[in-house]
Amino acid sequence: MRRNVIWNIIGSLCMAASTVVLMSAAGRIGEAEGALFAAAFTMAQQLAVIGYFEVRAIQVTDVDEKHAFADYLGFRLITCAVMFIGCAAYGIFTGQTRAAMLAAVLIGVYKMTDAFADVFEGEFQKRGRLDLSGVSMAVRVLLSVGAFCVAAVLTRNVTAAILAALFGQCAALFVTDLRPVKHFSGLRVRFEKEQMRGIFADCVMLFIGNFLLLYLMNAAKYAGERYLSDADYYRYTAALFLPAYAINLVSNFLFRPVLVTMSEQYRAGEYAAFEKLVGKLLLGIAGITAAGLAAAAIAGIPVLELMYPVDLSGCLPGLLLVILGGGLYAVGIILYYVDTVMRRQTALCLAYLLAVVITLPLPYLLVKRGGLMGACTAFALEMVILVAVLAADLMMAWRKVKKGGARA
């Protein structure tokens, strides 16, 4: 357990730092290059939902072995292929220049390798070896981000830097995922129709819900791409927004090691222990968010100005709002996993849909009127609404469970 926790923390911290470093390195190539990278990276994150298809949550909590790893691997290959098609289509039909098209496709493939690695990391976690998952994340980040930074310095070209990162990512994937998994479940791939349909049925509502969730996280970015200048768009997506994204990734070291335990407690009807564990996770997120707010208030702007080639004077209120929103987003992820353990995929999807409908015009109105500060405010308000909707729905369902109702 100690080894699992330590390496999960290391891997999560590396993943949290990776996006910050990538954005910073791209911005130092040039303002236009940084904005190009930020826009393509945002869309790649959205399309990565297709590659992940939320299989890991079902895979890790599949304590009854409903599906074999060969089935999960086969299904992940299918979703990654569909993701690649989506990335290529996005690059071809929305890229205003050849460089923008190529950057969008390459970043999409880069994120696709993350999605492919995730199925192996899920198997490691399920077998009690979360440390291997942490090692995989850490090595992939070090090789890919290191290659990106070196290429950015040498070539001053963001496309060449992305290509270098992709080579580093693939090399790490072979060493840290493909080879170790042979000692657990083998490297067989199966595309049996009934199993593919079963995994699809288990995951599709989670996939739709997560797609909506990621839209909520990125809605202010989409509005910013429309209404903000290149400089302000880069300030928001990189310098101001990335600390919130980091809070969510760092929070992974809290709930990933206990996800299997949560599932076992719920299946065994140990509701008091289940509630206590969820409560500890929420307190942990509150602590991380409070620490982030305190650090930002004391030294956030100077530190970010050292990391990014931008002027952030007057941006402290916006930074604090975004960090608060990032903490609320992490709370939403914990509630998402609670719903997943309870196998409430449809209810979760409907809750996300309701949150999207409520907040749909919000970012565009606030960004158009308030500019950069409007984007920060929109993100925080969206997360407040999201958590309120999820918590209200989950509390009603939990009361039924404790009264002996159906687990659905």
C-alpha cells in the first residue's frame, strides 16, 4: 500500500506538472505558437474522452470479473481508433493553416497514447499494483515533456516539438506498460462481439456524462477562443487555468488508491465505512484547494510570471476564482466515482446534462462582457452549479440505498 500511494503521488504530480510545462514551453516559442498549441490541446483533451470512453472506472471496479483484460484492451483499441479519426477530422475541417491542422492531429495522437496507456494502468490498479501505474505516468511525462522542451529550444517550432514528445511517449509506453502487463494478464486482444457490446453498455452513459463534464470544464476556453485576444486567451488557458487543472490531477493520489476499496465496501453493504471514506476524500480535496488558494494569494502571480512569458498584473482575483473552481471540479470527480461504484451511470449522465443546460449561455455572456475576468468567473460558477446538481441527486439516491432500496 505504501509503495502504491508513493508512486501514485509521484505519477499524479508528474501528470499535473506536464500540462503546465508544455504550455509554458509552447508560449516561449512565441505568442502565436502558444495560442495555437493551447487551442489544439484544449480540443485534444475534449476528444480524448472518446479514447478513454470511461472504461477504467468500470474496469477497476469490475471485482466480479465480468470482462477479461483482453476484452478491455480490444475495446480500448476501438475507441482509440475512433478518437484518431475525430482528431484528423478536426484538424482537416477547422485548421485555418497547415500548421494548425498538423498541430491538432499530432496533439490528438499524443493524447490518444495517454488513453491507450490508461487501459494497462487500470489493469495494474485492479491487480493491486497502482505503483506500476504511477511509474508509467512518471516515465511517460519525463520522456515526452523532456523531448518537447528540447525540441522547442532547438527548432523554435511547436509542430516539431509535439512530434518529439510523441516519440518519447511511445517509447515510454512500450517499456512501462506493454512489457509489465505480460506478467499479470498477458497481452492478448479479443474483439468478441458480446463482450464489446457489454463493455459499451456499461460505459456509454459514463462516456456521455464525462464528455459533458469536460465541456463544462472547457466552456470558458471555447468562449475565450471566440472573444479574447491571443494574449488573453493564452493567459487564461495556460497561466491562470493550469493551477486549477493541477489541483484536479494532484487529487488523483487521494482517490485512486482507494477506488477498489470503495467498490468492495459498497458491494458488501458496509455503508458506514463507505460514507467515512468518501468524507475523508472530500476533506482531502478541501485541504488541497485551501492550500492552493493560500499559495496563490501569497506568491501565485509572481511564480506564474516566472513560469510563463506573460504579464499577470491585476489577475489575482481571477486566479483565485479559477483555483476555487478547480477544487469544486475535483469534488465533482469524487461524486462521479461514487455514482460509478453504485452503478448509477444513467442518473449521472442526466445530472451532467442538466448542469450543461443550466450553464450553457453563461461563459459566452460573461467572457463577452468581462473579458479575461469573465472567463475566470464563468468557470467558477459552472463548477458551483455542477457540484450542486451532482450532490443533490446523489443525496437522494443514497437515502434510498440506506433505507434498503435498490442499488441503482
